[in-house]
Amino acid sequence: MAYTAPVEQIAFILNNVVAFRQLAETELFAEATPETVTAILTEAGKLADEVIAPVNRAGDLTPARLENGKLRSSPGYAEAFRALADGGWIGVSANPEHGGMGLPQALNAAVMEMIGSGCLALQLNPLLTQGQIEALEHHGSDHLKETYLPKLISGEWSGTMNLTEPQAGSDVGALTTKAERMDDGSYRITGQKIFITWGDSDVTENVCHLVLARLPDGGAGTRGISLFMVPKLIPDENGNPGMANDLRVVSLEHKLGIHGSPTCVMSFEGAKGWLVGQENKGMAAMFTMMNAARLGVGVQGVAVAEAALQAATAYAAERVQMGPIIRHPDVRRMLAESRAEVFAARAICLACATALDMARATGSEEWAARAALLTPIAKAYGTDVGIRVSDTAVQVHGGMGYIEETGAAQYLRDVRITAIYEGTNGIQAMDLVGRKLADGGAAAMAILDEILDGAKAAQATEPELAHQVWQAAETLREATLEMLDRDLPERFAGAVPYLMAFARVLGATYHALAAMRGGNAALARVYINRILPHFSADLAAARAGLADLEAVEDAVFAGRMAG
Amino acid sequence: MAYTAPVEQIAFILNNVVAFRQLAETELFAEATPETVTAILTEAGKLADEVIAPVNRAGDLTPARLENGKLRSSPGYAEAFRALADGGWIGVSANPEHGGMGLPQALNAAVMEMIGSGCLALQLNPLLTQGQIEALEHHGSDHLKETYLPKLISGEWSGTMNLTEPQAGSDVGALTTKAERMDDGSYRITGQKIFITWGDSDVTENVCHLVLARLPDGGAGTRGISLFMVPKLIPDENGNPGMANDLRVVSLEHKLGIHGSPTCVMSFEGAKGWLVGQENKGMAAMFTMMNAARLGVGVQGVAVAEAALQAATAYAAERVQMGPIIRHPDVRRMLAESRAEVFAARAICLACATALDMARATGSEEWAARAALLTPIAKAYGTDVGIRVSDTAVQVHGGMGYIEETGAAQYLRDVRITAIYEGTNGIQAMDLVGRKLADGGAAAMAILDEILDGAKAAQATEPELAHQVWQAAETLREATLEMLDRDLPERFAGAVPYLMAFARVLGATYHALAAMRGGNAALARVYINRILPHFSADLAAARAGLADLEAVEDAVFAGRMAG
């Protein structure tokens, strides 16, 4: 299952499709030139191909396990992680003050895509660490920053995110983990958390938990929640891992995929923690981490889609049934549609990352609003494409795709979680039509204006494609205005199809721009003629409202009543 | 994971939506009254709920295995299979002369759906046996019929289908297994077959293999292929299992799902076989079996979708996150769309089965052509719905859906094979636009006329729904005429989306008919307003041709060139 990092495809999007080139004109990212892009992508690609991808199968076959309460990671993971950390890849966009490279998030996203293509289960470890780095950079005290950032950036330590409790999944406000103030300024954390990715590790010397908990006088709901740094080993006065903290891994989950990533039930038993940000403002700090992670998960979808598509392509080129099946029209259709979707999802993720970078580099609120709007789209569409393309890749393999040894099924099993964690895709869509349209649609309209500008620009060289994008954008604008007129339950009923329609229109735009700028016009046609048209069915569903859904009895869903 | 057989939903479709009631007016199926339907469905439902479903999880956790060359099936399978066989459920539509019930295939399909909801891996065993029964009824000599049919129908013996070889999957004509004529009128079979479902069994006392092989003077391709009955134990003069035949299971595959179903590599080492049908006409006999099995696999998709949807509904009713999540608009959307698709897929499968029955009861070529056209649609749409609904059911479970103990992931893993085996869904679609349109579109047009009649009938009570169905049918007619004008490679490039469009229009029609006849109008609206609209995007893809697919370079699929 050889993977080859798609350096050229990614570089083309960065340099020609999204606003990445504007970054090099800012002071902060003056170094982000096309040369840097190529150098970084080539190096990271080599790591992904040669070091990360080779451990992917072993992690599936030999999951992480607990041995007398100690975590044992999958064979080869420690070495692969060490190579990744030593290459500096955890700190691509971290602050140089603490050892990071200070490069744009967009470049980090591209690097993380490659590593995720290599091995998703292992990539989760640096992904969560990067989220923690960002949360600390924004909200940590100087002492926390000095103690933790260098170790996290170097990969000596890793980071986790502790939100979920059995009764508090999507409803984070229902959490009950307790925090008590101690005389020395620290806190005592007590409670149980579930679904904690890489909640323990033997590939790093310490594991740093960011834990959401409630102070005795914290109110109910999300407003009474605070965020704490709770390390597995408490740093001593020299900043080295010292005494064991009062926390432990209770058990690991037995999952559909990402077997190499230990998913832990964690018990905090009066563990020592330090406040991150302000008391009762934990959700704000957590959102920093979650937003970065959401984009990161969208990128994971693209990552697995790329790897699965490469595997399917290789199989189709070799498998002969009345000629190589890659020449069969239906197999070609599957591969072409998949490639067109991977391009679109990748462009959306990189556009989102670039917007984050532009916001940071220029302080522009428009860029920040754009990034905020694109984040749920990148997450949900990226992961949906991840699942769809991995599923198609199994299909291209025919009967061999169902045999585990082939590896195609692993991609499908692994990627399936991405539509669920970091907020299910339904939650992403509700975020889009709720919070992200709360500006009265300003950010959405700004993007739609840009799409129309793009379509206008493409008209000279690709008139037919440009025309379809234009029409789609106009229809999406109407649907957006209609959405703004509705109450939240009505919006929520149409949220997922609305998000998907938005993604398809964006994807079509990026394809048209690419075709115009020397990219693959045939691929753009595949997307715009075959995939974009579903946007209008999506919008029909988005507009269909709540009444028909309410009118179907629960007993009908349950099969207990004539449908 | 309690499953409750949806007796009322199935009975409603049989009695009100498809042509099942016409069957009771024929001599052959005079007994197929609504009372019989209810009695059969209720009994089979009880078996599925109480006996079959309880072994489903055990089969996943403890796959079938080889022990010193002997097959050991999963815990509880033998008892569950015995109950199924003793209830007479293998022979629901088999000839009463040999112990069958002689009831319509449509009723058998409904029964097999329920058993498949209970445990897909186990249901495969009677499904393949039923295909073998049908092949023998049509093509077997009297001696073969007398020897094998009573044992197969009673479930004392089971049947398999041996087509695939490593180099001959979709290209059956490439097979190399050899048959030699022996002096006693039997044949010697030598070769290796792969992907043989239930290729051995300890739940029956004998296993009967129907094997495709080539005689020394059989020509190349599919025309030189003959079909043989090759039993594991050779029946003695009293018809009891006697000497072991020269064949063995080499190994079992390690699969994504249906772990309880042993998927065997079979080696025939000069095994004794008897000709079924005529020499070199094996493909014709095999097609009888394959057509029945294709519909049966479509039904499997519906079966797993039903079970997965019931599980998701139960979870959504219990899981509280700011109220039970079944009240959340987006969760409701997922459940309602899933239920609407299950209804549509089930109606298409039962319409296909009923057409088969009408063809048999009346000898009508129109009904036969209708059944032939509906078979690939039932197979591909039924299994696509199976995968889509099982995938949505995982999503409804949120994080719990990714944990294997929940059982939701098993449905997704199990059902994934149904889009691949018995001819991939791509092969089904090519069959539809190739062989099934080879009549110049007569059968397709006949169905479209019926759809228009249905829409006309529904106009009085459901004008809006009827209008949409009408329009969709007209567009589908245009697309069909266009398809007929194209050469095969062009048709094949659009085959899958064309099939999906056809299925959606059919599904919408059955929903409209149901709404008109006292069924669930709200569910019909969900389908027609949210799912049907995708048909026009499907038709856009169906019409997009081959040129853009050919224009994308293979290196772009492989990620080795800027896309």
C-alpha cells in the first residue's frame, strides 16, 4: 500500500487557488514563499512516505493496549513518532520563541494531511498536541507557556483534550467533573472522562491533559466551566517530569478503526491541575483548541481520501478483467469523481487555513469571520469526502476490498470516526447555520461575492464552467437569505444539506479557478458536471423545513407501524 | 440490539403498493392471500426476533474458523440454523413436490429480509441454498432433482455457488477450472475457486457445490463453460451422504464483516461432479441462480438497513442531550430520510419479486422483462440504501457508534459486501443499460408508463407529490431515449448514476402510491422533497458521457501530477 505524497497537487492549490500567496506579503509570514512551500512539502512528504505510512497496517493489527495499567503503543509507532518530532513537524506553525517554525497554518495543514495519509491513528497524537499548543499560546500564563510549550513543540511531551463525559457528549454543558481551589494556587480535579484520544502514551515521556471541569461556585451549563492543565507527571522545579499525578487510564475502547490510537476512559482522582485562562471561561479557551482541531479533522478526511484513492488507482491499474480495469468507464468514473472531490475538499481546507493565517497576520476581522465560516464546512465536507472516497476505493477493489489484508477496508474503518469526533458533522452544520450566520449573513455574503468574482474571472477561458458556478452561487445566495429568515429549529432541520450545498459550490469555484490558472480543466468538468448538480437537491432538502420530519411518528422510524 | 420484524410495513407494501394481490388471482398462487401474508410474516418475524438476531453478535466476535481442515461455525449458529430449517423457511417458494411451500418469491423475499435483519452472515447460507434449489428445479436432471432437492429444501444439506477464480472475478469467462468426462457419465473437476460463501459448514450434514468449469473441448470465454454439481460427500445409493469427494477448503478469508459466514478458498482436486443442464451451457444455468441471488442481495441491503435503523431509533429515543436526541431536527432528518429510503428500496425489491412471480404464474413475457429490468435496480439500490442507512445509523449513535460493543458498526461492516458480491453495483448498472435496454427500451418504457399512470392516480389526493413524480418520470424517459442512442462505453460511463436516478423515480412512485392508499404521506413527502431531487443530478452525470473521464490522466488519479 505505497503512498506517495501529492506534493504537486497541494502546492498547486496553495500557489494558485487559495489566497496563500498573499501571506508572503505580510510581515508575519514573509518566509512563506513558493520555494518554502516546495521545500517543506517535499521533506514532509518523504517522511510520510518512508517513515509514517509503513507503520499504518501494524497499528491496525496490533492495537494500543493496557498492560498492568501501562499503555503499550502499536509496533513501530515510537520510532515513527520520534522521527516526526525530531523533524520539527509538530511545531510547523508554533511560535519560534518556544521552538516552533512560525510558518502558516495552511502549510501545517498540508504537512498534517501527508502524515495523516501515512497513518491516521498516529497523526492524531501531534494533531491534539498542536491544538494544545495553540490553546496555551492564546490562554496560558507565562509560567505554563514556559513549562509546557517547548516540551510539546519538541514532541518530548504530548497533549490531550478532555471534554466528553458519559452524559455530556455534544452537550458539553452537562459535564460534572469537579475542580477545587487549593491554597497553593493549583486546583484538585476529580471526575471521569471518556473518548480521550491518546489519553496515555509510551511514545512521549509525559502526557499533558487539558481538562474541562466545574468549580464549586461555577454555574450550570457551559458558563460555569473552567479549563485546567493536568499533567500525567507533574513537572519539577527544573521543568522535568516529576511525581505521578492522581489520574489513570481506566480502560481502552474497542473501536471500528484507528486501532493504533488509544481511546481512553480517564479517571481524575483529585489530580493536581493549573488554570488555563480565567475561571469559568474554560469554553472560550477550549474553543480555540476545538476550532483548530475541527479544521485539522477536515484535513484528516482529505488525508485518508488521498491515501485510499491512491491505493484504488494502483489496484485499478494492475487488475486485469478484459483489460486493466482503470480503462473501464465505470471504474474511471469512480476514480475521477473521487479525485475531483479530494481536490475540492483539500482546497476548502487550505482556504480555511489560509484565512486563519491572514486573520492572524493582518488582524483583519473579515478574514477571521471567513475562517470561522469555513471551519465547519471544511470539517464536515472534508470528512464526508474522506468517507465517500474511502468507500469508493473499497468498491474499486471489488471482492479484494472486503478482505482486510488488502488495506482498503482499513481506510474506511479509520476515517469513519472523523465525521463524529470534534463535533459530529450535524453539530458542524448547526454551527454554520446558527452561530456562523449570526452576523446576519455578512460573512456568507462576502464569500458568495468572491465566488461570483471568481466565476466572472473564469468566464473568458472556461465560459461553460463559469456559468454553472455563477448560477449555483446565485441559488445559494437565495437559500442563504431564506435560511436567515427562519428560526433555529427550522434552520437545524436543513443544516446538513445546506452545508453540503455550500461546500459543493465552493468546491466548484476552486475547480473553475484552477482550470483557469493552468490546472486540470477536465477534472473541473468532472466536478462541475457530475458533483456540483447535487447542490440543488441539497438546497431543496435544506428548504424543506421541519414539518414533514415532525409529522413522521417515532414508531414509523422504529418499524413498528406501517410506513 | 433488539430487532422487531416490521410485519405491518412489509404487509402494507405487499397488499397496497406492489402487484402482489394479483398473484392470488392466478392458479399457481391462489393461496397467497393477505391472510397468508400476515400469518407467514408473523411467524417468520418471531423466528428472526427470537432465534436469529440473538446470534448476530457472537458471529462477529467469534468468526467461523478452520480446525485441522474442518470448519467450525460461530457459537449458536447450528441451533439457529436448525430452527430456521425445521420451520420450513428454506423452501418458502420451492416446489411442494420436493417439500417446498410453493409460495411466491415475494413472500420469500420478505421472510429472507427478516432473517437477514437478524443475522446477515447466517442468512447467506439459506440464500445460496435457495439459489441452488432454483437452478436445479430449472436445469437439473430428474435424478439430480430427486437426490438433492428434498435435502436442500429441508436444510439437511446446503448449497454453494462456485464462480470466482483469482483471475476471473467480474470476467467469469476467464475461468480455468477443468472438467473431464468420465466413463460413468460423471465428470472430474479440477481447479481452485475463491470467495466461496459457506464453502463448508458444520450446520448441515453435506455441502453441495455448483461449480463452473470448462470441458477440454469447451471454447474460450463464457460459451465454453459448463455447470456441475459437486457434493462434499457423494450421495450413496440411498441418497445418504457417503464417500468424501476430492475437494477441500484451503483457507478462510479475514474480512471486514460477516465474520460468521465462512468465505472459502476451495480446491477441487479431481472431484466427482454431475452435469447440470447441458454441456457448454453453464452460464445460462448459472444466470438463473445469479438472478435470484441478485434480488436476494438487494433484499439483504434492505434487511441490514432495517435492523440498523431500528437500532439508531432506539438509541436516539434513549440518549438525552438537551432532551432526547430523537427530537433534535437533524437527528430526525437522518432517521426520516433513512426510513423513507428503506421503504423505497423494500418496495422496489418486492415489486421485482412480484414480477418474477407473475411471470412464472402467467407465463407473460412482459412480466418477465419487467422482473429482468428491476433486478439490477433492486440489487444496486437495495444495497446502496443498506450501506447509506447503516452509515447514518452509526452517525446517529455519535461516538458510541464507533465503539464495537454498540453493534452499530457491525451492521455497516456486514452490509458493505452487498454492493460487491453477486456482481458489483457497477456490473448491475452495466447490465441495466446494456442487456436490459437491449430490447430497444421496451421494458423501461412500460415501467415509465406505469409510473405515469401511478402519478395520474395519485393526483386527486396528493397533487403536489404526483406532479413531482410525473415530471421526474418524463425527464427519466428523455434520459432513457438518449441512453439508447449511445454506444456501450458511453452508456457504461453513465450507468451507475442512471440506475440510481431510475431507482429514485421508482421509489418516489411507490411512496406516492402508498400515500394515496392510506400509507404514510409525511414519509412520502420526505422522500419526494428531499431524496427524489437528487435524480436530476444523477441524470446530469448519466448524460455527461465518457470524454471528461478519459481526459483526466491516470497520473492525476494517482496523485502524481498537479490536478
